Amino acid sequence: MNAHRWTLTVGLALAAAVVMKTAPALAHHSSAPFYDATKKVEAQGPVTKFLFKNPHSFLYFQAPDEKGQAVEWQIELGPAASLTRTGWTPETLKAGTIIKASGQPSRAEGSHGMCCAKITRADGSPIVAGGRVTEEQQPPR
Amino acid sequence: MKRIGLVGIAAFIAFTGAKGFLAVRAQAPAASAQIPNLAGIWDGTTRARPVNSETVPWGKDNFPVLNERALAYQKVFDEALAPKYDCQPATPPAIEYDPYSMEVVQMPDRVIFKYEKDDQVRTVWLDGRQPTVHDMSLQGFSVGRYENGALIVDTDHYYFDITGFDDYNGIPSSPLKKVHERYWREGTELKVTVTVEDEMFLRKPASYTTRWLPQRPGYKMSTWDCDPEASRAPVKMMPSKYK
């Protein structure tokens, strides 16, 4: 299993400026408390569980953390009601399927979460046949 | 034989009409009559409008003017406390803007709003009934009337809700929350202006206007069936505000 993790710092100042300019005072942001939009993580490994549910779907897979130890990652996806519109079903990702994912890392210490992820099969092809490989939009809460 | 058939159809129409079961179910063109045709399944996804966020639908032009009590609640608000992470359904003024479909059924004595989001059903009573002290509920108690080609809905008797005005900005609502909605047709679109009063938290009423588009023919409303595990799963990704 290949895996690596990196942090992007390019654009940090610009992103912060945009957030400060557009957010209303005292705003509790939808994704900012959970995920760091200024960083990016990438991992690859076998799916352990696919929770195709509302209000959010979650994809769990096993891959090394930054120390090389195998951990279970949790990717937050859109609600089943929305994923259905793009061809996803509860059977789309079965346990053991190798996936590659990159996205915004979760903020909580010791957590291994991702949101707004770009997910492909091991060979880089789309998860849903004929689908596009794009970053998932932050689902509404 | 033919005569019997016609009599039967006439009797059926008379029966269903008298019983108030002749609900309008199709999105016919907007009527110029006093009672607009609002019935059908309406699409509130990104095809119709931007997705809700901390600046939508409450942006710089219509962000509510909060009183000191509301500001204090905002300051101590903890995202992990938001009841949506335990499958508590959204309420007005948020549920109308959630990016899902909504079905409207018009009957002589009531209008029913069925939301795909959170499997919620709101009944708007047109028969003049008034709420009692026992009619407090999550979705409140709604009464309505038709006026100048629009449906006017007034709702109160809500429970206190820590994110009952807006969850993105941590703005609560009290049992004094009053929601005023005006629904009307513009061509094929369904439009609404939602206005909220809550003297416990707002210095003055706040409102937004949005629209739905007709959902595609044959569309079936899906069940939401909120999953408790999936609902709370994001919270552990967030550093805790309080120890």
C-alpha cells in the first residue's frame, strides 16, 4: 500500500484574507471548525466501511498516518439524497476496494478525517463509471 | 351503459369534492385566480438557488440585527451542541432554504408542505382554527389564508431552539418566534418571502426571498431517514470548544 501525506501552505495568506473579507462578524463557519481548508492530505488504502446515509455519508478506509502507522480515515461526503443524484448507491464502494483520496484534513487532535475530497479508484479512474473526478463540495449541514 | 358511466363519474367528483379530497397535484401554469396553484413537487437544489451557508440566505444585505442576548448566545455557542448532529429536524426559516425538494398539497381546509429534508411535514390550517397552549411543537402551529393570489402563512408556538434561526451562524430562536411566509407563483416558479420576528433575540424582523423550480416529471420524494451515527460523525473531527 502506497501512501503519503503533505501540507500545502501556498495560498494560505490569500485564503485567510478571502475568509476575513467575506465572513460576517461572529460567523460559525460550516466547515472551518471541522476541517482546515488551507491544508491538504492524501492517502490510499482499502475501504473498510461505506455509510451511505443522511444527513452525511461517510467513507472509511485504512491507510498510514503521518507516522506510518495504519489508521482508519473518515471522509465526509454529501447526504445520500444528493449522492444518489450523481449515480452513487450503497453498493458503490464495497469493503476492500482500494481508493485514493486527497482533501482537507480534520482539525481535532488525533483525528484522521477529510472533507471536500477528490476520490478515485486505485488506477485514478472515477468511482462511478462515466463520472467525473472532482473535489466533493462541502455538503450543507 | 354509457349513461351509467357518466353518472358514476359525476357522483365520484361530487363525493371527492364534497369531502375535500380533490387535492391539486400538478404544476399547472400560474393562475390569475385568488387561489394560486402551488401544488406539486418543487426543486430547491442548486438548480434553483445557491446552497445555504454562513452567508446564504442571510448575507450582508439582510443579516439579522441581533440584540445583546442573541450576541451572548452566539459567543458561547458550541457547534457540537447543534441539535442537527442528533437528527433534530430543521425548522423555518431554515428548512425552506435547504437544498432539497418539497411537495405542496392544497386542500380546501389546509395546505400541506412535505420536505424531503428531515422527512418533515407542516400543515397550514385554512379553516380558522387557532392554536391552544398544547400546540407547541418543533414546527410550530401554522394558519394560513389566500390573499391577492398568494398563500399567506403565519406560524408560532415553536420550541426554543439553540440554532432555530440559523445554524450556520449559531443564532437561536425562542417560543416567541413568529414566521410569516408569502408563497406565490411567477410563471413556472414558486416563490416565497420568509420573514421572522423574535423579540427575544432580534431587534427587528429579518427576511429573505427565494424560489423553487418545478421538479422533473415522475420525480419521487425520497425518505431522509436520518442516521444518528452519520449525523454525529463530523463532530469528532472538530476540536472541542469546552473541556
